[in-house]
Amino acid sequence: MRELRPTQPLEGERFVLSYGREGYPEQLMNIPDPPSKLYGIGDPSVLDLGLAIIGARRATPYGRTVAEKFSKAAAEHGITIISGGALGCDSAAHRGCLSVGGKTVVVLGGGCDLIYPESNRDLFQEVVDKGGAVISERQWQFPPLPYTFRARNRIIAGLARATLIVEAGLPSGTFSTADDALSANRDVLVVPGAITSPHSRGANRLLYQGATPVIDDETFEDMLVDLFGCMKIQDMRKQAATENSPLYAALQAEALTVDALMKRETIVNPKDRDRLSWIMVELAKLEHEGFIERFPNGSYGAVVV
């Protein structure tokens, strides 16, 4: 690694959190070899139990796409995304989170004033500007040396409730993060790849060793519910349904029959088609998703949890 000079410092509030003191992430206190201090720029309150999304630096389009896709999905549920700020999958995860207004944490190998990779400075600044944080256990201008990246992986895994690996070859530094996650009693999730791709050999090997496979959107959503609690996920779903469905918003206020819904002028059909057909399709969709239920008198109302 070539010698680096301090880059233009990131703008934002600076903080130092000491082990056992106020503000230090509780989840890091129980991992092997917890950092004695965390130096950071941004909002320290974002260092809660989130989801780590990591993968290869020399990522394929598949790896970058998957990292961004699942990062967006988790961030839309209010889950903090944690990664290492590297090129490839890490950067895609941070960008995916930011694109939907989520909070993300960058864990650096070196100090926060010696940014690596330098090309990600603007990305890191956006992380801070949008309510996230850039952190390191190293002092501000400590150089990013090979051993510091291996060491920082335990912080990525320790901050998270689970680690999702989207792409990894053999050999791979990603394996160390998986080991750190297991050592910290965290879950390891893996997106499988083609058995013919050298970029997926490490990920597929982890699956062979017992990691939890994430094979599609539905299984990822199930993992989020299991890991972070269905109430939080359901609240986010309800908010989205309220904003996007005038019919659901009306049913939250009171139970209504189909005839009553037909007569409600405030329920505007957003689609250019028969009003009754639209209402019946929307009711079926909302009932299938668990947002509403049909009562014995034929009316529909919002499900109360």
C-alpha cells in the first residue's frame, strides 16, 4: 500500500467514545478484544445494532447490484447499514442505504483523517451529512495498514446484529469478518453465487459450512423480521401503505363496506380503470398483506396489532 497523506478532513461533529463510558456501543462491550476507543465523525447515536453488508472489493456487477438492493431494502425498514467503506460491495451497500434516506456507518481501517480509499471521500462526507458516521479505533491520522483492516472487521461484525456477505472469492478477507461475527455470537447470512464464478467461491464455501442462505427478496425479508422484530418492520410497511393507498388510509379510520368505499369521494382511484375493479383488487392486496380484515357484516377494517 502506497504512503498516504492526510486528505481534506471530513466536515462534521467529532467524537471519541471510550470503553465503558457513556455513548460507547453496548454491543461492542461483549465481543472478543473490544476497541478501547472509537474515534468518529458524524452522529454517534447511529451506532446501534444494525446490519453489516460486506463483500469483495473487486466486485462483479452482480455483487454490487445485490449489495445495493438488499441495503436499500433494510434501510427502508429503518435498519442501520454497517460496512467498511471499501470499493466494490461495501461502497454499493453505503450508496444503496443513502439513496433511500437511510443511516449508514463506515468503519475504517486507518484513522478518520487519513481516508482510504481516497476516491471515496465524497461518499464518506455524504454519510456524515445524512446522519450517519465514519468511525475507527485508530487515532485520527493513523495510517491504514494491512493489519488494521483485519482488525477493524471485528468492529463491523460486532456493531451488527447479523452480517450479510454478498460476494467473496477465495482467499478472501471477508472470511475474517464471518469468523468475527460467529465469535461475537452474531448471525452470518450469505447470498449464493454461480459455482463457476471465482468471485463466489468464498461465499458458497460459507454456505457449505452452515451460513444462512439468502436466495431472494422474500427470504431476505424473513431474515429482517427474525433478526430485527416484526413490529418494526410492520410499522414501516403500514406507513408505506398509508402513504400509497388512499383506501387503506380510509379503513384505518373506520370499517367500511364496498358500497361505502365506492361512495367516498375522498378515495381517489390512482389508476385509470373501473372504480369497483380497482377497489376489489386493492382490498384483496391489503388483506393478503395482513393490513386489513373482512368482518362478518361484510365491511373491511384495518388490522389492529
